[in-house]
Amino acid sequence: MLKNLLILAMIVFIAGCSQGLYNQGKRLSDKGEYEKAVDVLYQEISANPKNADAWRELGVAFFKKGEIAKAEEALQQANNIRPDARTNLFRGMILEKNGQVSDAITAYGAALGLNLSSDTRRLIQGRLDYLIKENIKSEVNFALDNEAKISADTIPINSIAVVDFDNSHLPAELAPISKGLAEFTALDLAKVSSLKVVDRLKIDELLKELQLTQSGYVDPGNAPRVGRLIGSSRIITGSLVGLGDDGLRLDGAIVSTRDSLTKMTEPTEATTQEFFKLQKAFVFDIIDNLGVTLTAAERDAIEEVPTESFLAFMAFCRGLDYESKGQIQDAKQQYTIAARNDVGFKQAGEKRTETNRQLSASDPALSGSVEQFESDVVSTESSEIEGALDQFQTINLNVSGFLRDITDFGATQYSPLRSLIGENVIIIIRGDFDAAN
């Protein structure tokens, strides 16, 4: 048998990127030769100033060198030309290093809105969840430290917050319904474009800091203070009462932060099975009291019922209750039951995913230093790019022994490959092949 040495080299050009310099700079950066990488990438940018990939990798090289200001400038240039997930990921880490947590949250959110692999997405989402909670804690603590300086007149008039409802008059097995009422009322009010609804995470954090019991928290006497501290001009609160074996009555209240006046909503009654009939009537009553005119689309969105399954709904409410107590594993179990009882219950699926991320929050890459997070992300991306290249070569060698154009595989399947090495790819395969086979 005659053995031949086959060297097959293929250069693929996508989107007109220049050959050579970008890849050379990227390889030098990957090897830790940042000075050389910067020089080569600058050469590429001089020739092609609109090459977003070159600007991005220049920013990454500066970032790894520790030259944060230069990294930020280069990544911003890349983002201005063509936003991508990797650019926003590194921008987020830079902003974190600079102590700009709110801006880092925005950057990580932008990264999640673009094409990402599942592992990298999980890491960024986990980090984002952690930062959002930390940012809310900082905001609450700042408000408490500066409470005397807060003027209710400076709070936007369209801001509104839904706090937990008093459930002390409900049997124990139905008490978690109050959590569901607050949750879905806040979700429905958020569908009204003219209203600004305060994040319930912020409300929960304030509750912990003030160490108020639920009855004290929803007391209209405390509501104006709560409103000032969380930046809401109105507080939605109320009380649920059990009626017989299968009835509910809701008495709601809208408390003004500015003048402490309380407006009561019309009492609403329904069976437990008709919970959403009661909840929707309550939401529309609030909107009428606020003098808000809904669009047809907003009204239709509010009228949508999340689930017809009472079992799914009650499991969801128990999940909310467990989550508020910090029992995340129990909460996840209840959200899973809710999603299983109604596969179309979107909010249950979202909460199950969210609690999964919360359970991962002990991972130091998600809740530790930004340097640890950076290390974990870079490691994940490196393994993904190697896997993408291996899969790419395997598939193509099975097709008549020749490599096909990478564009045949689409951006989604090879997003790690595309995002990490850019548009210009050089693939060289060396090896002995038996001609008889």
C-alpha cells in the first residue's frame, strides 16, 4: 500500500475580513504575548478601521494586560461598529472592576441578548442575578442611610410598588395565595407602559432590612415610609380573607407616599378556583383608581390568564413562599410541580430556571470576585472553541474527505467558533491517509 502525506490547507473568508493579521493577533493574545498581539491588531485596524473583531480582541488583549482604560476604549469601538456577546461580556467585567455595577449589569444583559453558547450563557446569567441582588442591597442600604434626605416630591408620580398582602385571615394551606396575588398583580401592572413598577426583589430586601413582620409591612401606616425608601409614589397593599370552605375576599388599598392618603378598592369575592377572576378585577380597579387609560393591547395582555390549573397555581404560590424564606431548593421543587401540572405555565418555567441559577450562586465564579468569574468564562470559552473545531473537522472529513465552507453550518451551531476567532479562519489538517481506504 502506498501511503501519502496529505496536507490540506483551506482559508475561509466570511464578511470580507482581511486575512492574516487578525488571526495572528488573536493567536498571540491567546498565548499571552499581549504586546505583540496589540501591535499586530493595531496594524489590522489601521488597514480596516471598521473591523469590529479586531477592535474587540484588541480590547481583550489590553484587558488581560491590565490596561483597563485602553481595553474599555477598544471594546466600546467594537460595540459601536457591531455589538456582540464577547464584547459586552468583557465590557461588563471592566465595568465591574471600575465599580460601575449598574453599567456592568446593562453590559451583561446585552451579552445575553446576543448569540451565546449555553454554558457561557449560564455563567453570565448567574453572574447577572448575583449583581442585580447586590445592587438592590446597595440601593436599599443607601436609602436607609439617607432616609432623612429623601423627599417624596422627587419620586416619579407614575412609580408603583406591590407589597405582600396580609394573609393572616386565611387557613394555612391557602396562605401562600397572598404571594401569588402580589406577584401576578405586579406582573400585570408592569404591562402598562405608563407605569413604572418597582422590582419586588427590592421590596423583599427592604422588608429584611426593616425587620418588619408581614402584618407590619402591609400596614398602611408604614406604607408611606416604605414608598419613600424604595422610590415609589404609591403602594398597593391589602388583605385576603377566607369565606367558608372555598371562598376568598380581597380588600385592596392604594396608599400615597406623598400625602399618606389611602384609597380602598372595591371588595372582590371569588372561589379559590376562580382566583384569577378576583385578581384581574383587582388590577383593573387599581388602574381605574390611578386614572390610567389602557390601550387595547395592554388590556388584552392583562386579561391573559397564566394557568387554568389550580394545582399548578398553588404549587407556584408555595414556591414563591419558600423562596421568600430563602428555602430555594423547596421553591424549585414547587415550581417544577407547577410546570409539570401545566406545561404552558410560562411563569412557573421561568421561576424554576431562576431558582436553578440561585442554587448555583455558591459557585465562586458567579458570586466571587470578577477575576474568578473572568477565569471561569475564559476557560469555558476555550473548551467550547476546541470542541467546535473538532466537530467541524469531523463532520467535514466525513463528507467525501473534503472541508466544506463554514457558512454551510450557520451562525448558531458554531457561535463559539465565530465569536472567539472572528470571521477569518485558517484550518490546516495534517496526517497520513491510506489511499486504499
